[in-house]
Amino acid sequence: MTTLQAAPARATYREVFAVGQFRVLFTGYTLFLGGESVKMLALSVTVYASTGSPLLAALAYVAGFLPYALGGTLLLAYADRCPPRAVMVGYDLVRAAVAAVLAAGLLSPTAMLVLVFVTGIPSAVASAARSALLPELLDGDRYVLGRAVFSMAAGGTQVLGFAVGGMLIATLGPYGALWITVASCLLSAALLRLRLAERPRRGTAAGYAVRETWRVNRELLRRPAIRSLLLAQWLPPALVVGAEGVLVPYAVQIGMPDSAGLLFTAVALGMLTGDLVIGRLVTPERRERLAGPLALLLGAPLLGFVLSPGPVIAALLLAASGFGVAYQLGLARRFLKAVPEANRGQAFGLALTGTMTLQGLFAAGGGALGEVSAPGLVVGAAGAASLLSVLGLWRVLASPRA
């Protein structure tokens, strides 16, 4: 146990965007998010139109995310073995080729799903390389705000993704919309290759990447400080995601099936607002001390769903829960300090892999629980489970030590 140094002076978003290399990385990230949103929505529409199967359509929409678990357990060593720019550019080119094959319309629905799944396995490596590069571009509190900007970009994609993707598909058709993804991938690759400065690889290990990935993952998880911070990042929000798995049935339950979109949008808007307010208006030291109370906010509002509130109240409760996701800003600097620099890429990749895997599992679990219980009760149970996890992790969430 070592005490962190005094929290750095509060930065501003203007200072973050004043760093040219961050602007390049952020622009590439937004192109990535936009392209992936269009691709997965177009793929889902295409598969459903070809098969008429809601299950296959759902699998198509999540096919790009499921490989995170596999890539995170097999290939993360490459995030530190390879220069970060090469990893990100290479994966952009792979994504462009995949989208072009899908847009050509030559594959069966099953072959399309297999292609997206297999080529999505390296996505964990590319995301880890991007996350590990951020603290090399931004120091002190600017790094924390940079994390917030990336999170807000992801939240904004959730808010706008369905609308923009839907308009593109309506205008161009699903195969035509996929060419937009091809263009975004190639543009991102060109931008990163030409404008992002190359940086050396962090790791020096040789040998089999799978063995190295397992070894470093075990070493990271054996360290109490890192393990506790990973669990604090993983469990509270993953349990809340279990509630999102039944928001559509909940909207039906209260007699307002068209309000499901409002409920999902409320979560994303709450996340955007939390990152903006906590990142900009709260000092770094207070932000770290607020990690515990904000984490409680994730689950507490969801308890109100046991009373089956109408869509407006339900949206407000979900927005408040989404605001609580900003608790992770209070953990960002501590996690960065805790992980070894030589394994920084893999550590960030492990954090992201755990997040994606657990959220997928709990979302599926929430949906399964909704088969035997009222949706409002499932949402309330997810909130209660999140609260219990926060209380169990309170020592790390409320402590300024790492």
C-alpha cells in the first residue's frame, strides 16, 4: 500500500483539446465509434431481413462486442509488444476490409456473423493500445479529463447512433450504409498514420503471445491494489446493465412500448452529463473522494422501479443512475499509478475486457430473469445488487489510497 501523491491541479477541457496529438487520437476514436455503430446496425437489419429471426438479428448486433472476451484472454500481450500506432492503423484496415466484404452482399447471414466475430477478436488489442496511449499524451488531471472525453464520445454515440444509422440505412439501404463504415475506417487509418506520432512499444517480452497474455493477466490480478480497482470498475456498472436488458419489456409493462427509446437515451444522457459535470466542475481531489457516493448513485435510483413508475419518472431515475457512472473518473488516476508501465497496454485491455464481458453476461442474466419476473422487479434487483457490490468494495472506492 502506498499513498498517492497530492492530486494534480484541476485541468479544463480546453487544455485537453489544446494537445494536438490528443485531437488526432480522439478524431480517430470518433470515426471508429461511428463506423462500428453503422456496421452493427446495418448487419442486424441485413441478417433479420434475410432470416426473419430476432435471435440472429440480436446476435448480429452484438457480434462485434463478444470477441472482446476472447481477444482479452489470448492476445492482449500485443498491446505492449507492438507500437500503438501500428496496432490501431492495422486494425482499422482490417475493419475496412471486413465492412467491404459485408457490403458486397456475397455472404450468407451465418458467414457474415462468423466473419465479424473472428475479425473482432483483435479489437481488444486495438482498444488497449489506444487507452494506454492516452496517458502518454496527457498528464495529471488532463489525463482524467481525456478519459471523460472518450467516455462522453461513447455515450454520444449511443444517443445518436440509432438515429443516424437508421437514416443512413433508410437512404442507402443496409449494404450502402456499410460503405460508410468502409470510408470511416480508411479515413481513421490515414489520419492516424499521417498525423499521429509513432511511439515505441512498451513491452520487451518474446515468445508465445497467448502464454504471455495469461502470465501478465495473472500477475496483474494477483496484486491486491490492481485487483480491487479492477473489481471496482467492473462490478457496480455491470450489475446495473442487467437492468437495461429488460427496459423494452418494462416499457411494454407500463403500457408505453414506444417509450423504450426514451429510457435508453436517458441512460446515455445521464452518463454524458455526469462526465461533463464531475470532470469539469469538481476538483481532482474531491473527484476521488466522491467515487464511493457516485457509485452508490448507480444502483439507488433503480430501486424506484419496483413501484412501476411511468416513462418520465423512469427516464429521470435512469438518467440519475447514468450520472453515477462518473465515479470511474475518481479511479482513473489511481489505476494508472497502480499498473506497471511496461504492462500498461495489457492492464487497460484487461480492464476493458472485464467490463465488456461482465456487462454482456449481466445483460443476458437480466433478460433471463425477466422471463420469470416482472421487468420492474428485475430493474430494482439490479439496482440492489449494484448497491451491495459498492458496499462490498467501499474500502477501495472511498479510499484515496491505492
